[in-house]
Amino acid sequence: MQVIVTSRKKLIARRIYWGLVLVWGVLALVLADRLSDHMKFRINDLSVIAGAGMVMRDTEGTFYHVNATGKARAIYPELGSDYREQCLDCVLVTGEQMSQTNDFCAAGVRTLLPKITFETPCQSWAVMGDGTKVVAVTLFLVPLLLWPMLRAIARSIGGLKPMR
């Protein structure tokens, strides 16, 4: 009889543990979404952001940011200071082409969009859509991995035997 009771207790404890892990996963997603609202992320495709403009390139290889009013400023290889003229002989640079370079990139904070900045060289660590996912996974895994490690350290310091 005693074996059956112990098995039931373990089963209930496992269900409670996995239920808490599931709740923590949902909570980590919500918290990561809030935290990443104020983080700067890389933006590869400006066309998905209303009012952000577009990135274009002229025949000499200079990249320009053309804002919503049609005015352009150089962003690579030299970062221009203000929007002056139209870029008449420019071609559109796609998001796929932007993602293939780290020499420069557009970056922005989600709560401040469509305001964007350009970094030469690119220093932003993740694309805006994936950045929230990275924050969520990190936020989810850190406590789950930290708890067993701290328990093992405490047991080794205290000289206790591991539970079976």
C-alpha cells in the first residue's frame, strides 16, 4: 500500500510542477512582450512600418533612406545628417538584401515607430520580430535552469545526498 501512495504523490507533484511550468511559459511571453517594447531591434523590411519610408541605392553603391515625403539622405557608406533631395536614379533595396549585410542597418524601438535610426556598422542584436521571441525564451529558461543549479550547489555545500 505504501508504494501506491508514494507513486500517487509523485504523480501529483509532477502534474503540479508541469502546470507551474506551463503557467510560467505564458507569463514569460507576456512579460517579454512588455520588456521588448522598450528595446532597440534591427529592422530589415521598412515597408511593413507605416511612415518609415524605404531604403534605396544609387548606381554608385550609396544607400539612401527615403522618408515618407520623398526626401532622401545617405545612410551608407557615410551617414548623412539631413534629408535634402530626391533620389531619382535609385532602386529599391528589399528586406532580404538588407538582412544580408551587417555594414549598416535600420534600428528602432517598437513603441517609438515609425521613428528609426541607422547604425553604421549594425550593432542591433536581433530582428524586431525575433527579438521578442529571444527575450521570451531567455526569460522562460533562466529560472528553470537556475533553480536546479542552485539546489545542487546548496546540497553539495551542505553535504546532503541527492533525492531519488
